Amino acid sequence: MDHSGKGQAGTAPSSRQTLLLVVILCVVAVALLFGNLGATSLSGSEGRWAEISREMLLTHRFFDPTLNGVTYFDKPLLGYWLVVAAATVSGRLDEWAVRAPSALAALIALLATVALGRRLWSLQVGLVAGCILLTTYGFLEWGRLGESDMETVASTILAVYLYWRSRNAPSFPSYLAFYMVCSLGAQTKGLVGFVLPVLAVLPDVLTGGRWRRLFRLSHVLGALCGVVLYALPFFVSSLGAETGSWIGLKMAFRENLRRYFVPFDHVEPIYTYLIAIPQLFLPWTPALLVSMWALFRGFRTRDTHSRYLGSVILVLFAFFTFSGSRRFHYILPLLPFLALGTAMGLRSARSRGIAGALAVQVALLGIVALVETGAPALTGLVPDLRADPAFPGRVLAWFLLPGLLATAWFLVAVSLFRRSPHLLWLSKGEGLTVVMAGILLGGFYVVQSPSFDSLRTRKPFAESVQTMAAGLPPGSVAYVGNPPAIFLFYADLTRPLRLVTPEDVQRALSAPSGGEADILVATRDSLPELRPLLGEPGREEESRPWDSASQRRKKLVMWRMPEPLAGLRPSDPRHSPRR
């Protein structure tokens, strides 16, 4: 393996070139990760982090995470605290505040990847790995989502870098730093925050007698401090818990250990990650496949650091694969290591087929650019879009822009590479892929997605409920079933919703007594039972022509009662939110 940084991309960079690329990488990373970050409404699991953080700010109970007033410790506290901190800094709890911690974690993960590449091989390898990682679909997608997955990626790669930084002369401060980072990662996603960094350094610890250092007092004290830091929020939470002592820690073990060995949800096929990795690593998948083939084909003859990297990739892949609970994005912490492996493949003369892989990538990106350039014409061929008056015409212009920019870059780059085989010591295929992927992915996330947001329907429906409830007494809104967290967040009510069943509604109509509800919300699934009792809903969440039947059934409907619905109270005590 060529450690000098020479190879297909030519000679090592000068200090001026290095500084220039570092600055460019950081500026582009901030633009791609933070650009228009709060311009789209929340989706999917983002609602849980948003709503739990909102309830923390509402009740000022920061050690008692609740979802609609009920204790919710499926995830630890730090992820919510980071959202609260972002809201405090920005002055409001909105989409930007929910997503800012993930974007910041992605930036940390990117810099840690560059630093680890520099530590193990060269700064050139680290920077190429950083360029690759930044322009992969999986990294940008989850780096801009208000969930805790990117915090796990950041804590894992940062802990591994800290290990290698002091590997030859470990001390109590270095052990402490390693376990503190692990603890912070575990406080955002769960115990996996400890497991992944430990597994990632294990292949090196078990060689050369380094395992003997595990029995040093400095190591034991550092690990103990990390465990104490992890357990401390749960301890504080248990002091005022109304649902039992150490409920948070019990839920953490249930969420992690039980789910790993005896899964109760997210049971996907064992080959899930063989499909997920190529998708998450787009558009660099061809180079990844060639690089991994070259790495493992001559594994025993590789240098020490390359063998270590290959071992880490295998160990982490096996850990996720043999878990009973699998989801497409659980494998995200592997992306920085795959980026380093791909960067090494691009630098290595042993990696035959790299030139062809790069050509395939550029061709695929060129096709995407051409499709986006022709999007206005293609959109007219889609009946569902033509039929929807809400479809914004400006989307067509926003499709044109990234496609034209990517095409223009391709034409300019061809001219540049004729004069010199390298651009900032990136080869032709690398430079074309990095910039075209950056333009197309950036165009999608920063420009196109916000222009599509007007087509989403959950936020405006929830805000209409908020407007109607504004002049009513607290607690005047009831919900049939279990409310989506995104609805709770955008409805922004000061009291938890009363969760009821159609039977509760029927009982309240026939024998009114007790509390009252002025607004009742349900999904369309409940219409067959509620329509005979209440008539047609006063407002329905909009449906789009392209919505599937299952999506339409999950749309929300609302009744505003001419007279308050007296006696509407939950029949099941478990549905009654704890105040």
C-alpha cells in the first residue's frame, strides 16, 4: 500500500493545496448540512424528538421525558437536551432546532473521519475520505434528520480517533476522553454508543499485547467515569420518578439488549445490510465495491492499518447483521470506515477497476443531471402531478438549476483535466464525482425539498387544530387512538390529548357525565365507527393524487362540536396521560 499519498491522484499536495481543500471541505459541509435545514416540515421519527423536547420546555421537567404526558424513555435524555439547547440558542423550537444537533454531529463525524485517515495513513487519504463521506446519500440524509442516528455515527468515529491518537502512550486522560465520548453517544441512542467504539478498537487491542493495558488502574478509572456519566441522568430522573425507580435505565436495557437478542419489532431479513450499504453509499457504490474487493482479496499482505480497517468493517457488519432487530439505517456508523476504505482503494495501485468504477459513477450522475434538466418536460407526463393544483410551479425551476450546474461542471471539468490530470490532487473521476454529487445532492436537500414542502399535509392540519383550540379551555381536545408525535408537535397544545376509543365516544353521547371535549381528532380508519355517531368531519387532512390507500387511511379528520361532548373520558386507564 502506498502510504505517501501517491497513486492515481498523483503527488502529495502542497501545504497551500491542503489548506485550500480543508477550507473548501468545511465550507461545503456547512452549506450541505445546514443549508435550508429548517425549511421542510418534520417527518417520520423526527416527531418524537420534537414533541418530547417541546413537552420538556413546556413542563420544565428535563429529566422526565414524556410523549403526550406519558413517560417515554425508549431513548436516553441527551438527544432531547441537544434539541432543547438548539431551541434556546435560536430562540424558538422549530424544525431547525430539531435537526441542528444531527447536522452538527455529522460535521463532527466528517472531521473525525479526516483526522483518523490522517492518523492512520496520510492527510490526503483523510481528505479524500471526507469528500466521499460528505457526498454520500446516507450521510446527508441522516445528517439533516432530527433523530439520534448521526450522533451515534459521530461518537463512534470520534472515539476511534481518540483511541488511535493516544494508542502508543495511553494515559488516564486519554482513557477518560474515550469513555466520555462513548457515554455521550450512549446518552443519545442507547448502549450501542458504548458497544460500537469498543468493537471498533478491539481488533487492534487484541494484537501486540495491548490487551494487557485493560487491567491498568487508569483504564479502569476512565471506564468507571464513563459509566457513571452515562448512569447519572437516569439516577437523577429516578429521584422524582412517579413510575418506578430507575425506569429510564430499565427502558434503556429493554430498548437495546432485549431488542438485540429477542427483538419485538424491526425484524428484517438477515441480508438487509447487504442491500442497505450500497444504497446508503450512493453515488460512490461502484468505487466502494471495487475497493472492498481489493482490500479483502489481498488482506494478509496489506499493511497493518489497512488490515485493521478491514477487521473493523467485518466486525461492525457482523454485529449489526446478527442483531435480531434490523433497520435500513442502523448500519450508518459503518459509513466513515467504508469511506476510509474507499479512499484507500482510490489511492492504491492494487485496486484494479477503480478507473472503470469512477467512470460508472460519473455516467450515473450525468444521467441524473440530464433527467433533472428535463424534469419540466417529464413532469407534464405525470397525470397525478398535473391533476394536483397544489403542485408548485417553482419546483420545475428548482429541478432545472442543479441539473444545469452539474452538466456545466462536467463540461468545465473535462476542459480542466485536459490541461492537468489532477485538480487539487483529485483525479479526474474523483473530482467529477465529488462536485457533481455535491451539486445534485445539495440541490435536492437545500433547494428542491423545501419547494416540495407545500405538498405535505400533516403540519397545516395540526396547525388548524391549534388555531381552533386556542380559545378553548386546556384539555378540550380528544384523540381516538394514539396520536402521531408530529401532530402533537404542530398542534402545540398546553395539555396532553385525551386518548379515547369509539366506544368512549358512543358512551359519552348516550350517557353524558364528567369532562367535556370541544374537538375530536381521529384517523380516517375510524370513520366507519365515528361517522354514524358524529356525522361528517368538519375538516380532513388533504390527500394527494399519489397517496397510496394505506396513506389515505392514516390521514387525520376532525370534528368541532356545536356543543361540548360531555363525559368523554378514556375507558382504559393506560390511555390516561399522567399529568
